[in-house]
Amino acid sequence: MPPEQLALTALVGGLFVLAFGFVASVKNWRTRLPFVGGKRLATDGGHAHGGSHAHKPSGIVRWLTTVDHKDIGILYGTYGVIAFLWGGVAVLIMRIELFTAASTYISPNMYNALLTSHGITMLFLFGTPIIAAFANYFVPLLIGADDMAFPRINAIAFWLLPPGALLIWAGFFTIPLDLAIGPAETSWTMYTPLSVEQVNPGVDLMLLGLHLTGVSATMGAINFIATIFTERGDDVSWANLDIFSWTILTQSGIILFAFPLLGSALIMLLLDRNFGTTFFAVEGGGPILWQHLFWFFGHPEVYILVLPMMGLVSWILPKFAGRKLFGFKFVVYSTLAIGVLSFGVWAHHMFGSGIDPRIRASFMATSLAIAIPSAVKTFNWITTLWNGNVRLTTPMLFCIGFISNFVLGGITGVFLASVPVNYLLHETYYVVGHFHYVVMGMIAFAGFGAIYYWFPIVTGRMYNRTLAKAHFWLSMIGVNITFFAMLLAGYFEMPRRYATYEFNPSLAPLAEITLLHQAMTVGALIITVGTVLWLVNIVWSWKKGGEVTDPDPWDTKEYGLHGREFAWFEQQLAATDGGETEIDGEVATDGGETLGDE
């Protein structure tokens, strides 16, 4: 290993050990940091029911030192949106390049770097943090807790993420500096021996950044489990715990088993790269060992991302169907079943790797079985809509779009779970289409729906409804054009991860493949337009949108579906113009910002 690479690796590792130690050792942030001062704002400290109250500094210092679960939720959300935009720009550049068969705008190396960055960003820097944003802000409100069980750990978990992102993206920042450090080109799966043999130090930085995100997710999971078990209000039992909190609890349990394994595998990979160990060399564990370790994490990761989003749809959809969620207990049981089964399906990613046919058959059976609890949820959502008083608000449209995309994404996954079909379609664009129907068509759709649904609580304002519905339809049309074209390209056996696709037309239908790629690019551009409308709408409405004065902006009380979080919101709206109201004999405020008048 070159001495400069060893020095760089040691320096970065040492810096983060020191930073983490410093943050962990500071007991009184607000009094020990020298720049904290000036005007202080009285706040409710994140307490839904009164109790002890804290004081926050104003301005940027508030966000750097806060341990309020609502503030940290907003930080997670902001971080997730930035990552989403980064990943979106990366894939848009890739899709513009793929509009034609030849290499036109970027080099194959840059294409591989963008491919790697897009996958890792969307899964680790957007997917998990955006769920943590909703969970941090609303789980304590939904369960009647004052705050998270460990507020400081909650803050530390978030502040591990920005340096993690900078390390993952570091190779792009160093391109103009001529430091011989480029972006990683390993793909997001980081398969060995490719990821071991690339001498680029940017790979090491990416692996260190991934490790930080894993530590962050694990700390957050421990916090959510402790909060839901120990901080529930007196009137919140396991029987009436809301469905979103159930899915966050299940997700946190999966994280506890999955992310530490990924961390261990990343350390082994770093050791192979830098210290000559042979964990993944032929004479050691072998390259297949990495696949087993990675996918034992990687497939539960899909459910880490999708289960909370299923919880959001299960929570939001009944509000606009005018009915309680049909079969609540079965939705909970199916959630727990998916959590358990998720660890028994990883090898369906490895059917072509030469594993024993008997083992393949067992993994095929488990992969088919996990579709059953997923189907239970789908039927329960549809039954909730049946004969309901359906109101097509923007949150409801995104929930319905979620279900529609889930049907396509889920059924294509069932095909891939079958060994003979998997042999034909593995490593083709069919897999990309299936996966993105789940990630973009489900996870992002549920996230958008939740943002619109809870926007009045977080901001005290209402978004522009026309722009919001335009965002939905552009996203729905763009998603189905892009990813259905990928499914068709997969049937033509177009391999994925290729920067170009020039070949002899007599061997395969080049004209059809080109047309499908062009359709994918057009669909991606439509999604981009919708996303820009969403961003403009959210930013403008946050500052200039009409103030919400109705504590029940979605008219859920008449159906008996008024949630705990809106009951909390009603208390905040009861505040006087000075920001003070009597709650349980205490004076609580909303941080100096009046959310609306009665």
C-alpha cells in the first residue's frame, strides 16, 4: 500500500475518532460553546403535553446545538432532500448520456462514478434519513412522549451524516484539485475483487463515509426502540399504538441486525484494500463471501426503507377514505412477518453464483413467501378505499400512486424470485425497473405524500394545491414511462450498468433498445420537472403560503380520524400572539413563531 494512501486513511480515521469523542464528551452544549449567546427563545422543548421546558438560542446556533426531536426531524429532512437532489442530478446526467448508444457527453469512468454515487446516495443518504425525519418529528407526538428517549444520542446520530456524505462524495470534489483521488467506481454493491483492486483512495473515503451512515442508523434505531417501549403516554398501549410507530419499531429491529453486519463487512474490505488481508481473496473467504455479507444486509435494507413508507400510507390513506384502516391487526402482523422473513431471502441475488441447487430452492420459497404479507397490506389498503368517502387530495393521490406502483414493483419481484426466470432476467434492465418501481414509485411517493400531509404542522402554512397535484401527475407519468421501459428493455436482455450499448443490429434489436432508452430519458426529464415544481412549492409555501388557522385542516374529525399529532397541533394553535398558552399548568410556546390565529 502506498504510504500516502495509508497516511490519508489514518488521518481521516483519526479525525473522526476525535470529532466523535469531542461531541460525546460535551455535556452542556449550550453553555460551553463560546458562540452561544444573544437572544434566547422560549420553546416547548419538543413536549407534546407540557412539562419541563428548555430555552434555545436563536439563529444557526439553535440548529447546531438542538436536541429537540422536531428540530432534528427538520435537519434530517433537509439533509435527505439535498441528498435526493444530488442523486437525481447524477442519474439525470447518466440518462442524458444513454439517450444515444455511443459515449457522447461523459466518459465511461465518469458514468461508473455517477452510477456508484447515485445508488449509494439514494439508499443510504436519502432513503434512511428521510424516514428518520418523519419518525423523529412525529413518533413522539403520536405516542404521547415528551421527546426521544436519548435526545443527545439523537443529535449525534444526525451529525454523523453530513461528514459521511462528504466522504462518500469526496472524489467528485477532488477532481479539479489533481490529488489523484477520484470518485469511487465500484457500483453501489461494491463487489469484490473490483472494489479491492481499485487503487483510488476515493473508494476508501466512500467506505469510511458508508460506515458513518451505518453507525448513525444503528444509534437511531436503538433510540426509536427505547422511545416506543418506554416513553409512550399512559393512554397508549400496544393495542392502540399507531401503525406508523409499529413500522418504525419493526424497521429499527431490522437495522439492529443488518447495519452492524454491513459495518463489519466494510471494515474487512478496508483491511483487504489497505493492509493486505485476504477476507475476500480467493485464498481467503473468496469474492462470494462479500456477496453473502452484503446481501444479508442489502435485502433487509429494502424493507428498512419500504416498511415505514407502508406505515405512512396506512396512516394517511384512511384519513381521506373516511374509514379506519381495514384489518389493522393484520397490517401489524404482516409488518412483523416481513421483518422476520427479510433475513431469509438474501441469496436470491446470487442464484447465478453457483450455490447449491437445494439452497437456491429454499431461498426461492422464502422469496415467494414474503410476497404474502405484502399482498395482505395491498388488499387492506384497497378494502379501506372500498365504499369509502374518497377525497383526492394530494396526499391521497400519492398514496394511491404508491399502491399502483407497488403492484407493478411487487409482481415483478415475484418473477425474479423464481430461479429459472431469474436466470434469464438477472443483470438486465428488468431488475433496474423492478427495483426503481419500489424505490422511486413507492418510497419517494409515500415520502411526498407525508410531506404534503404534515406540511401544515411543520410550517403552520398550506402549500399550493395546484402545483402539488401537477407534481403528482408529472411524477406518476414519468415514473411509469421510465421504469416500464426498463422492464421491456430487460425482456430484450439489455444488460444494466453499461455506459454505452453499441452492438451489431443483426445480433439484437438495436433500434428498439435505443427507443426504449430514449423513453427512459424522457420519463426521467418529466420526473425532474415534477420535482422542481415540488421544490419550488415547498420553499415558497414555507415562507409565503397561507397560514393555517384550522386545527383540523384535512377535516378528519367528522370521521373520527383526528390523529394525535394534529391534537398536538391544535394545542400550538391555541397559543396567543405572544406565543404562550397554559398546558397542564405550564407555559409552553412554539419557539417564538406563531403558527396561526384562532
